[in-house]
Amino acid sequence: MKNDKEFDLIVFGATGFTGRLVAEYLHLSGADGARWAIAGRSLDKLAKVRDELHLPPSVALLKADAGDAAALKALVARTRCVITTVGPYQLHGEPLATACASGGTDYVDLCGEPLWMARMIEKLTPLAQKSGARIVFSCGFDSIPFDLGVVYLQAEAQQRFGAPLAEVRGRVARLKGTFSGGTFASMMETIEAVRREPGLIKLMTNPFALAGGFKGPRQPNDQGADFDAWADAWAGPFVMATINTKNIHRSNALRGHPWGERFVYSEKLLTGKPGVGDKGRKKAKALARFTQLQNLALGFGPTRALLRRFVLTQPGDGPDKAAREEGRYEVWFIGKSASGETLRAVVKGDRDPGYGSTCKLISEAALCLVQDVGRDATPGGVWTPGSAMGLALVRRLHERAGLTFEMAA
């Protein structure tokens, strides 16, 4: 497709905490030679961001409000791809996503809101298929390390065994850092949506809810505590499993089920090895109880109000640079084929998950989409990172973004 756009990327929401980090990363990394601009609803605030980050004059300042459809239409017409960090997406995301899908402009976001994603998949797919836009949700910590971890492991299985792994377990072995205030706000809005429409709980609990109507096999229960013999460790619930699992099954469905229609995936947080005192078991059971109590508490209106008022990290806030750089994460992916062969991969991130790593993930996802992935391989539609960019994004993140994807013994 001929590139006649003024910009390769526009960062929408650059005056927010995460959007500012994205702009800083693009500047310091060189944006892989891309032409880019920053956008938001206040030119004065954008100018302040440009000055404080010492961005070059070539980074234009573009004014547009998340609710102004006409301004958004004009904005997306100027670029090949939009990076948006303005959430919760169920409150602020639809006009921009619709403008991109209608206008043929690629789009990446940080959405981990399955209720909104399910609605947008239905609405935007015909628009994007007609215009050629690639709409890619969940390009942050949820769900790139998990989605691509499975893609990477399955590709290795195909190479070694000539067949996919029938089951993969994602196990978070290390997690140092914070989730974003935007993630918390999105969770609160999702709970409110379910409260208003209780029938939505079926979508939230269905691991195939984003898989285009596909109904796969029964999946493991990720909410309890158990001993995982594959990892030789105790495991409890992981807070992002609800969205990551849905995206992974959608990746499989969008590419025609290369891992099989009976593919099984589960995701948990490892709490410790078995041993004296059985601390790992106690931690896993405590985490499961806490998760259950938390879900009950969040269903209570006054509790949600208190959390909104006093939660430490609100949208627009976040940890300082030292805390972001001290953060780390490590996720194990352990798989077994139908005939019993096993494989293990490890994905590591060199910054805190919610901010330091996420700003790199979404930036490189956008660059990968416009520079590395043609529309012959990934045509217009609504995609996941794994199905849209796959191993091309694995390579880019490994080379540029502080992520490592490695096979383990």
C-alpha cells in the first residue's frame, strides 16, 4: 500500500502518565526512524510534554478530544497508525477505534477490558476489513508477554516435533512492580458494567469469549490453589489471567487453530517450591482466598467507592523512574504435545510490568505493525498481538525492548 500519510505514528493521550512514557521511549529509542507526533485535548499540555522530554521540533502537536468524532476522523487520516493510552476504553475508546477502523488507519491500545473488546470486535470487524485497518487490542503487559510466549513456544514445538502442543501452562515466576492505575480503573468500570447487566458475567468467565463464536474444550480452573507438577511449584490465581486467556484463544482462532481446536491453556502465579513449612502451599491458598474475598468485596458498591478514592495509583499517576527500572517479571511457558513431548520457554521483562515495560511493548507493537507486517500477511480486521504480528514482534521485542524469549531445559 502506498504510504502517503504525514506520520507513521501518532501517540494519542501523550499528556497522561503512560502516554508520556510512550513519547519518551519513542524519542530515546529513535522510533526506528518513524515519523511521529503526539496528540491530546490540550495544546498547552502537549507543548509542556514536548519541552520537558526535549522532543525535537519535528514531533508535531495535534489537538483532538477523545469524544470529538470529527476531530478524530481528521487526526487518523494523517497517520498510518495510532497508539492510544486513553482509558478506560469502555468509557473513552470507541470513537477513536471507530475512526481508525473506518479510515483504514492501524490502531494499537492497552485494553484489557473483555466486555468492551467483545462489543468492538463485532462492530469494527466489517469496517476494518473493508478499509484495511488493523485494529490490535491488548498491546501492553496484558497481553503481549503471554500471547507471544505461547506463539513462541508453539513455533518451537512445530519445528521440533512437527506438531503443536496440546496444552500450555503460563506460570508467572517473578513479578516486581505495579499494575497501572488505568488497569485498576478499567477493572472498576467492568465491575460496574456487570452490576448493571448481570448476564455479562457469562462472557467474563468464558475463556473463548473473544474467539468469534468458537466453543472449545473445558479449560482448567485458574482461580484455585494447587501444586503444579509441571513447574514443580505451588500456584495460585493470577489477576491478568482472565484477559490473557481470552486473547490467547482468540489468537489461535484467528489463525485457523494452528494449535488445534482442543488446545488447553491455563495461567497462574507461582508461589513457591515444596519444602519445609510448605510456604508455597500456604501462599497459594492465601492468594486464592484473597482473590475470592476481593471479588466479593468489589461487588459491594461502598467498597468500590473507597478504592476509587484511596487507591494508591490512579489513572495519570505512576511510579518514579527508579521504581520502573527496578521492576522485573519472568513468565514460564510449559507445554506438552498430544504424544507426550514437553517443552519449556521463559519470557523475561527488564522493567516493571505496568509502566516501564508496557510503554516499550505498545511502541514496538505499533512500529512492528507499520514496518514489519504487510497487509498480505495481516489484512484489515480486529486482531490480537500474537495473531497480527507473531514472531515478527517476538524478534523486535527481543532486539529492542528488553524482553527475552528463550527455550529452557
